[in-house]
Amino acid sequence: MRCIGVPSVECGFKLIDRQTPRNTQLNTPPTTNTPGMEVSNTKDPDDDDDDAQRSIDFKLIASPGVLSFGSSTFQIIANTVSDTILKMVKVLAVLYDGREHAKQVPGLLGTTENELGLRQWLESQGHTLVTTSDKDGENSVFDRELVDAEIIITTPFHPGYLTAERLAKAKNLKLAVTAGIGSDHVDLNAANKTNGGVTVAEVTGSNVVSVAEHVILTILALVRNFVPAHEQVMAGDWDVAAVAKDSYDLEGKVVGTVAVGRIGERVLRRLKAFDCKELLYYDYQPLAPAVEAEIGCRRVEKLEDMLAQCDVVTINCPLHESTYGLFNKDLISKMKKGSWLINTARGAIIVKEDVAEALKSGHLRGYGGDVWFPQPAPQDHCLRYARNIYGGGNAMVPHMSGTTIDAQKRYADGTKAIIDSYLSGRHDYRAQDLIVYAGDWATKSYGLRK
């Protein structure tokens, strides 16, 4: 429970008993619909005897309204701040189903079963938590429950798309939290204009290590032709030549990253140990010269120029209007023939049909990552089955790079901290977590779409 419109104040209240005489001792404990109230039964020296009223000061932690002390009924009157309204908050979380896996591993926090560890904490304060994985279509649980939710939690791994149409129906919505990083599933322009400005926040940094490690894993899986070799063994076969013919060393290769933010920089740092021929990056904002020297990387000012030099390209940029469909047939044609492309950023940054065709033609030697568009990927998604000219070159997995058990603990804790900041009225969010706030942009990471 909280005082709406009263930042950082403890709500004080007075119970005015209009039925019990002043000198009557109230021994009957108070009853409410929800437990959680601290009561101090004291006389009010300012009350006149003729008023036949007793003042009871208390801190209310549970539900507002009418309380009963035995046969007496009390009206709750807020005396801290005028026009303060007590309100229970409805929180809606759209997460992926864990089923038996969530029971087997309680640390699988980002599931509908384990609910980011939020249920007990929220309900102990009298708030409501609704959790679902049903997010698609106008009759989905997401659509039904969103209309009166004040807080929405979504995740990049099973995104509930907050479109302008959905936001228009969410009359109570004030806070949208991404449990993880990447809030491109929210129409950020519409969020800025909805209900005076919906705050959109994410848990920045919560899984950057997890994703960077997965990028290195995918690079090695593609360059060394690991997936076909493993599939061969699992099938009971043994043909070294069939898999060695498309296997290479990472040492001596040129590797470039599209964007060098928290993930891109960590990828370059991890690649340093592989003695690559050169490490390149493309970003509108250069790294500090000292950082470039430490990593041993070089900035290329034009994306096409970098792509033409690289044996391996990894995409680590956010999704916004400028990057949507960026890697299409035309841009892929600028890449070095026989190169590998890795994407752990967002599925919509590439044109899936163009990537599949480039693999088939041999222009790309491999494509790997964990991001799809849409998500979950339909059965007939072309990148499920795409292969290069040797029958390999596919290292795609479900969207899992940023949802390791370690990462889930970090983004669950971060989600709770953001919600607590809102419920308490402090609004002391970490600056790096805010995407849009108070009806305006709080970051440059999403292209400042206006």
C-alpha cells in the first residue's frame, strides 16, 4: 500500500469512533480484509468529552476503507496530506512458461511459475500480481488484464508487445519494466504520450556478461563448424572430412562489432585473447583512445567499410527505426564473401529471408544467434532450417543468451528495485535504467524517436 501523490511520506491516520464512549477500553483486536496494521490505542487530549470520540493513531499497511473493532465501526481519515488516496496497485507480468523446469530449478526466476520472486513481496503489501504467458491476440490474458494494470513487467525473452493500440487501452498504466535489457517491444513514442507519460525502465547491465559470452560461443561454434560435427556424433556417424572441410581457426581473422556499448565492448575484450588479426567496431560514439589501446581495437567510421574487411561480424546494437531491417540483401552484399554473421541483439535488425538466401548462395558462410522476429519463432521460420552450401552454418538457438540463471537473479533483483522505487513514491531510479521518463526521452540508445 502507498499514498498516491505523496512521495516519501508515511501515511498517518486517525480512527474516529462515533459509537464507543470515550472511557471504554478497546480490547478487541482490529479486523481488516488484509492483515498488516500497527495500532496505538491512545487518548487524544484535544478531544472534548462531549464528542464521545476516541482517537486511535495507526500506520496502515493493508487495505483502506472501514475497520471494525468488535461492534464498533471506524472510518479511516487521512490526516497526513489532504487529497491523499490509498490505493492497491495491480501488477501484470508477461513471462515465459517454465513448467516442470521451473519446479526443478527455483532459480529459473523469469517464468510464470517463479514470477521473478515478486509475488510474496507484492502481496504482503496488499498489491495484486497477475502473471501470464498468453500475450498474442486481442483476446489474450495480456490484453484483458492490461486495461486496469498500473505496472506492467515484460521480458525480451517472451516479449509482450506494448503497441500504441494496447497503450491506448491501458488507462491506469504508469510504469513499464523490462526484466532484462532492451525495451524495443514497447512503442516508446506512444508511452511518452500515454497517461501523462508512462515510465519505461529496464535493468541495464543485468545480462551484458551473459550475452557477451554467448557471442563468443556462437562465433566459435560457427567458425569451427561445431554444430554439424556434434550432430554427426549424436547420429552415430563418424566422418571427419565432412565436418573438417568447413572448420577454421579464429586466430588471424578480422572481427568487427556493430555498436560498442556495454555488450559490444565486452565482446571485443574477450576476443583479445584469440589473437585475431584485427578487432574493429562501428559506432557513432568512439571509445576513449586509452580504451581502444587497451583492447587493441580500431573504429571504422562507415559501416560498409567495416563489413568489407571482416571475416566475422557481430551485431550488438539496439533495435530502433534506424536499425530495423538494417541487414538486408543490399547491406549483406557489402559483407566479405564467406564471412560469418552473429546476431544476439534483435531479430528484426536483419531481414530473415535475405540472410537465408545469402547462406544458400554461399555469400555468408554462417549465421548464428538467439534472437528472432517474431518471438517465439513460428515453426516455419526460415532461419530454423537455413544452411550454407556445405549443409552447416546455422548456430541459432531460442532467445536464451541473456537469461542464464545468474542473469535471471540480477534482472529479478533489478525489476524489484524499480518497482519498489515507484511504489514507495521515491522515484529514485538508476539513471541508466530509464528509457522514457516524465513524458520525455531519458536515453539516446533508442534513436530518440519523436
